[in-house]
Amino acid sequence: MPSTFFGLNTAYLGLTAANASLNTTANNISNAQTEGYSRQHTVQQASDAIRVFAQYGCAGAGVETLAIERYRDEFYDVKYWNNSANLGEYDAKQYYMKLIEKYFSDNDSVEGFSTIFSDMFDSLQEIKKSAGESATRTQFLSKAINLTEYFNTMQKNLQDMQKDLNEEIKTYVSQINSYASELATMNQQINVIEMSGGTANELRDRRALIIDKLSEIVSVECEEQKVVDLNNPEHETGATRYIVKIAGGQPLVDDSSYNTINVIAREEYETVNQSDVVGLYDLKWDNGNTFSLTNAEMGGKLRGLIDLRDGNNGEYFHGKATGIGKATINGETRSTVTITVDDEYLTDLNKITLPENGKIKVGGREILFDQWTFNCEVNQKTGKTVYSYTFVMSDRNEDVSLTGLQGKEASVGNKIGYQGIPYYQEQMNEWVRCFAQAVNGIITQDGSIDNYGNAATKLLLADKITDDTQWHFDGYPAMTGIVNGQEVPISYKISCKDDTYYWLTASSFNISKSIRDDVNLLATRSGQVGDDSDESKYDIVDQLLDLEKSKEKMSFRGASAGEFLQCILSDIALNTQNADTFSKCYTTIGKSVENQRLSVSGVDADEEAVSLVKYQNAYTLASKMIQTLTEVYDRLILQTGV
């Protein structure tokens, strides 16, 4: 039979179980508003029954409180983290695309491209009325300066935004490193507690909260594995191995060890795009491995910021190495590699975004180059044209051997299929090059003369960065020739060092300094050199006026010169709308997933109030049981003398 005091022990166990449940309820109520807290509950089971060798066989031995555990569903955690990464990406894109849209706006409060462009052509009409007067020419030049300053300002705004994006990337990388350190420390602390038989509920909640915040920055994958005693696989060690991977499976944390990401500023000679600001950051793991900026599974704000900073709409330099050679540069022999290209945007120098010097990757090997030459080779028999670029390797390379690179794929930068800042910079550069070529071609056509009767000079030029002079675009070779009595395309080469429209960008766009100093150098008519008698003639002005709307004189993306803003704004509006739509969509999904998570792990005040009453009653009844048994033992021992 059981001990005389068996019932008292059973009641005591009930009392302690109720007390543990009350304390857990109190903890839940206290943390009802704590971010990341998961509701906890006591895990209880009936104690093993005792064999009493009586007719009823076994007697219940009360209750055991095994653990205090938290309510948590990993399925909802994963859904939340995945959605959070998507939301972070489109939140970043939404903010910056609206800012870009604001930059390009043209309305009653902001004088944008369309207004400035129209004003310039209106001033041309005034020249037509009084072609020989300096006042009308001065007014036109003033409007033309407004146009060049518009593009200068737009380029500066975009470059400033690129700098901001760059610094924001650095900030988020620092946060990732900080979270990695915290996670590794928490993993260690959790194992210390749980290997001792406890359950580190609060630490697990804090760890999950860090993962929540990390998932806003970059996509996250988490895995928890039980640590097995190899000598006794059935033995529960209590230890776990918690692994965190980011950006498509790149390891960040493995139990108590972690990796950090370093930001490395590109040198001036390592820029990827011609109009990029100097010092954009590349990312590398502390073990030397490259952190891929083009990883499609990166996600989070980091993905959004990199797309905006580096997005080129998939138009980047790439081709195949088809020639290895040597070149003499300033009396020094340098290695060269020739890359054959096929894409249309790489065969049009108005669209080229290659920097003067930079870094090219050939066959997986990164090599610095100092300059390049564009080659157009026309086969007069077949009519086939082959386009290629010959890169001159830099003496900054430690090893310039190009052995084995023949036939290998080559690229400068990476393909990023988003219309980010490099894309809009390229669009502006292309427009100003095409427009300047069209204007200068009309003004300097055969027979065009200025007010002094001298041969006309170009109006739209590019400022040099190194000094106060300007590029005049006189370095183009002949691109056509006479073959069998017909004018046909011929082979030619153009170096990035030549005086060509390659140097004309939105930031260098300007009018001729000589014409600005003397408006009578602006050509408005045709005639004979030395003839300054017919200043009222304006046939050149008529041709310039046609340029505003004529697609034949200048075409940009199938539109006329004046429709530049519509082309750009259509891209911006679409990207802004997409970012806004996806941001709202993922916000709604996020709220739904969060509600689902809270339904499992959140603290409900009403539910805890019910639990409080329930456990209070259990505690009271257990107390009464002890009181009753105390009275029984008092009668049994003191009054009956047993």
C-alpha cells in the first residue's frame, strides 16, 4: 500500500504545478506588449503511478511539470521572413523611384525638360524674325545654356543619389555584421542553458526577432539541427546547431561562429560605368570570397538599393575574347585583348557606357585596362560588319599574361536587369550626344557661315574635366568611302582617347565658349566664306527648327528630340508604379502573415485572464487538498495515537 503521506505529496505536486502555471501566466501578461515575445505555457504530464499491491492495482502519483515552452510555428516564421525580404526590396525602390520621378518632373512649379526645350526653340523663332540682331542670338544662347544646365543638374542629382545609395548599402552591411555577431553569441548562450536541461525561451525569442529584422535587409534561410552524441546517438545532448544563410544560401552564422561582409570602395580606375561616381562599394566576405551583387535571390533592402545604384537594364559590356596581342603606348609595350561584341547597343558609340579605364573580367580573371579602341571591320565582299573593342592592359596589373584567354567570355560590370541610375544616366548621355551631333551637323554643314562670313563652328560641345578647354569632336575617322563608284561603309577605328562624342555626357554638356563670348560666331545661314553681307538670311535656323519634331533629323528611341521626357518618364512611371504596387501587396501579405503568427504566439489578454482564473482555482483546490489532508493527519496522529 502507498505511504501514509502519499496523498499529501500528490497534493503538493498539484500545488507546484498550479504555481508554475500561474507564474507563466504572469510572465505572459507582463510581456503582452514586448516585441518578439512568444506566449509560453507549462508542459505537464501525470506522474508515474505506484504499484500498491491492492485490489485497484496502481495509485496515481500526481503531476509532473516537465518544462515551460513557447508557442511558435516555424512555418509562419519562414513565410514572414520571405515576405519581409520582398517588402524591404520594393520599399527601397518605391522611395527612390518617386525621388527620380520628382527630379524629372515638369509642371507649373518645376521647370523641366519640355519647358526648357520648347523655350529654346521659341527663341530660335525670334532669330528667324531678326537673324542679324545680336539680341535674339543672345536670347537663344541663354535658352541653350538653360538646356545644358538642366542636364548638368540632372546628372548631379542622379550622382548624388548614387552616393546616398552607396552609403545606405554600407549602413545595412554594418547592420548585417552586427546581427551576425549577436546571433552567434545567442546561439552559444542558448546551448549553455539548454545543455543544462533548461529551455531558453527568451533568448530564442530575441534570436527570432533579430532574424525578423535581418530579413528586411536581405533574404534569410535558417536551419536548426540537433547535436548528436556519436558514442550514444539515442542520448539527448540538448545542444543544437543553428545555421543562418543569406542572399541565396551564402553562410552568415554557423552556431557560435559567423562571417562578416567588408565594403571595399572602388578606385578611380575601377569604375564600371562612365558616369558612375568614384568610390562605389563592392562587397566581400572576410574570408576573401566575393559577395555577389547580382544574386537574384538576394532580396531585402540590399537588393533594392543595389538595383537602383547599379541597374543597367541588362545593357552591360560583354563579348568574347577573339584576339590577344601587343600595343606600344607612350613607348611602352602593353598586352591587349580584343573582345568581339554582337549586341546593338554595343555597336553604337552614342550608347556606350564604358569608362576610359577600368576592370574587365576575361575567363573569370579580372584585369585592369587603361584605354580601349572601338573597331568596325567591314568585309566589302560579304557586306558583313564585325564590331570589337581592343583593351590595353594597365601596368597596375601584377601579372598581365593573357595566355589561355582566347575564346573566353569577357565583361565589364554585370548584367542587372533593372532600370537604375546607370540606365537613366545612359539615356541622358545618348540623348545629348544624338542632339549635339544633329545640331552641330546642321550648323557646320557645307556652306554654313557665321556673321563674319567665316566657316561655322560647332555650338554644342563637352567640357573637359582636366582643364578649362572643351572637346570639339574633331577626332572621327572616315566611316564611309567610295568602292566601285558607290559610297559604302568602310572599316575604321576610334580610340577612347580621341576627340569624339564619347566625351559628351550629361555632366559635360555645354555650349561653345567661343560662341558664348561672341554671339556673332553662331551660324544662322549658308553662303560663301568671306561673305558677310546677308545677315538676315536664316536657312540654317529653319533646319534647326525642324529638329524639334522631325524624327528624320534626330530619333531617340523611335521618338523625336522633343519627346525625350516622355520616353524617360514612361520608364520612371512604370518602375514607380511597379514598386508602389508590390510594396502595397507585400505590406498586406505581411500583415496577414503577422496576424497568423500572433494567433499562435501572441499574448491575448482575455485568454490570459481566463488562464489566470483557471490556474488560481487549481492552486486553491490543491491548497485545500493539503489543508484537508493536514486535518486527516492531525486526527490520525494526534487524536487516535496511531
